[in-house]
Amino acid sequence: MSIAKIYSRALNGMDAPQVIVEVHVASGLPSFSIVGLPDTEIKESRDRVRSAIQNSGFDFPARRITVNLAPADLPKDSSRYDLPIALGIILAAKLAHPELDTNEYEFAGELALDGTLRPVKGSLAMAFGIHNQQRKFILPKESATEAALIENLAIYAAQSLLEVVHHLENKTTLHIIDYQPDLLNLTNTSLDMAQVKGQIGCKKALEIAAAGRHSMLMIGNPGCGKSMLAERIQTILPPLNKEQAITTASLHSLSTNGFNTRTWQIAPFRSPHHTISPSALVGGGSNPKPGEISLAHNGVLFLDELPEFDRKVLEVMREPLESKKIRIARANHKVDYLADFQLIAAMNPCPCGNHGHPQKTCSCSIEQINRYRAKISGPLLDRIDIVVEVPTLSPLELQDLSAGESSSTIAQRVLKARERQLTRQNKLNYELTNDEVEEFCQLCSKEQNLLRQIVTKNGMSARSYYRMLKLARTIADLDNCAQISLPHISQANQYKRNI
């Protein structure tokens, strides 16, 4: 019976379901058909596969060829199925006689017309999806380097279709890739907190935000240093652990630009322009791809000029800020992407930007200012833990100021605060549930009375109440205090306010 079965992987969000490529070569008029919900890229693979097989030294069978991608109800996309389809045809037509058991292997790769293999997107995500299944994976060399970041998985690198066939025939052996990148801290050394003169209060707020991964909004006149501060938060964040780094890199491997293996343990910093669409921010498309909030997973999403973003764009962030993931539903797709990001935002105080400026005069009316600030909805602002004003310093004042603390000094305090949180509760403060807040943020009678007055005066929601307690817990951790005290609650109250 001229049937061959080759195993590959699809990508459905962060999942990598197995796909069985079944090839039947039968007598009849020459034809080549692919079934099983293939998209255009897969349908076009017929010509690539035909040329690759012929240019690899095999005679393409002039028979009736049927390729089935099972399960048939799972949509398939990408050119990664070129290699398994070509192998299936070669084996089903008896053009090669493998000595190794092909059932132990999985294959993915795009074929060039001369039979060489080109890299495919999502190789790390596919490897991550099967890392506990004891499978062997043959990939193009560039893709194998990415997939080899997953430990305890046999990743073979191939450069051509012929190499793969010879490996299965046991004529030559493909080598297992054992790639362990340099895990040194490769942050941008041109950025440092010491370059920001003054702004002591804002830098302290940024340190608190980094220590507990709290969301933050900075308000200030143009040129006061909001973007400069936000860009340097990456220099005070600890590197990602192995699990976080692989999860984040897997999301990046699904995107158009992929990821850099040299900086894969550095917390990502994403800064989309305010003209971004909702789909580009949260993910989507006919074949859903992760958006900016997922590409900022375990890192920072910086939104500069926050009120200039479209209202719909800002509102779609409300649910991911709470659930730390995003579900994208389409007619044929329902995919989940992780979106555990830290939101850092910046805005001007008014449309002209001069409101509150020590030297310039604001030309905006009260109605214009209120309308400008109302672009940020109450529910979204309720999810922002820290709101801080960035004062404007004149060039003459800046000349008289000395450089502040370096990023390395601040990063040490942030790291120690995070270690206290992990020791106490095995998670960072921003991740605490309401029940865990009650357990780990207990207050004495004086602190409870102060908090009760703050809640009554400000009309705080339950969400704001618990977020302020978590913020106070982080401030106490930076002070190396086991108990939340009155100064910690007072400081948290100063940050937790309306704009």
C-alpha cells in the first residue's frame, strides 16, 4: 500500500497540536491535491515540493498524489509543511527506503526550489509545545537553533531535503543541536538612570513600580523627561528566569520579526505608536498573531502620549490588565495568548502641553483640558496603580544638578525587594489575589483607621482598595519592613489618585 505518514506540528496560539501528513500515491492520471483545511501558502507548496524533489535527485512520481493534513477540522497555515509533504511523497512512492522509524520524528521546514531548507516562524513555540513528549524534531538549521533553547528535547538541524532523507536511510547522521546562548546581562549600556538629573520623586516611583511590577502613569509638560524615565526602567529590571524567558521568546517566535537569541533573557520593552490599531495591540488577523501586549509579556508596554491613542485601543487593554492573557475569537480560530505585561504610560497635562509650566502659558480652556483627560476612561485609570507628576526643570537648573544614582544601584534594591516578595508569598505583589492581600497585607489598628479614612474620602472602588494595599506592600518591601506602616499607606495614597 503506497501510503506514508509523517508527523508535524500546527500552531494554534501558544498550543502546538500534532498534524499527521498522510500521503497516498495511487495509479491514475497524474495529479497532486492537498486536503485538510490548507491555506494558500500550503496549496502553493505543490510547486515548491515538486521542484525540490526533482532537484534533490529523485524522480517525481507521475501518479495520482493525495496529501491529507489531519485532523481535517484544524486550520493549517505556513510553509512549514513543505518538508513533511515532500518526505511523505518520497516514502509513499518508494523513492527511498528508511531504516529509522519515522514515527519517532516530527518535521517542519520550508523548501526552496533546489531542495534546501529555509527557516520557519514559530519553531520555538512548536518545540515548547512538545517539550514533555519525548519526540525528535528535524528543522532547518536556523530554526533548530531557536528550538534548541528547550532543554531535554532532541532537535536535529538539516540544510536540505536530501540530508533528511539520508539521515532516515541511516547513510549520514544529522547532529543534535545543543545550543545554550550567552546568558549574560546584555541590556543597553547606553541607558542609565544616572543620566536623568533631578526627578527624585519620579525615579522613586519608577523604582516602586519595578519592584512590584505595578502599572504607572506619568504626567508632565513636553520635554520634562517622561520618555527618558520610561526607557530606563528596563535597566533596573532583573533578567527573566529560564521559564519566563522561554515563554516570552515563544511568543516572539510567532511574530513577524521573531526574536534575538542573544537578548532572550532581557525583559522586553515595547513602545507602539499612538496610531496603532486594536488588532495590532491585542493581536488578531485572519490567521491570528500575537499583538504588542503579548510581545510585552513578562516585560514593559510603554504608551507615550496616552490620550492620543484611540479610545477603542485603550479600552481593549482593560481585561488583559486583570486576566494577564488575551483570547482572540474568529470564525475558524479561538486562540489564547499570554499578556502579563507592566503598563507604563505618559501624557501631557493638556492638549497644548503647557498647563502648569513654570514659564509658558497654557492656551487651553478648562473644557478642552477636561475633554483631553477624559479620553482616559475611569475603568482604565482604576487599573493604574501609580500616577505621578513629572516636574519641568529649566536647563539652568539641570546644569547645577549632579548625576543621580546609577541603574545598577537601583536594580539591586529592586532585586532584593522582589526576593522578599518571592520568599514570603512565592509571587510578586502585583499577582496577589484579594484573599492573598488579606493574608500578606495585614494592618494594625492605626493603619486600618487611616486606610478607612482614605477610602471614605476618595470613594475608592474595591479594585483600587486592593491595588493600593499591594502598592503599600511593595513600598514596605523596599524599606525592608515586615509590616505595612502609616508612611507606607500615606505614600501609596499619594500615588493612587485621579488625574
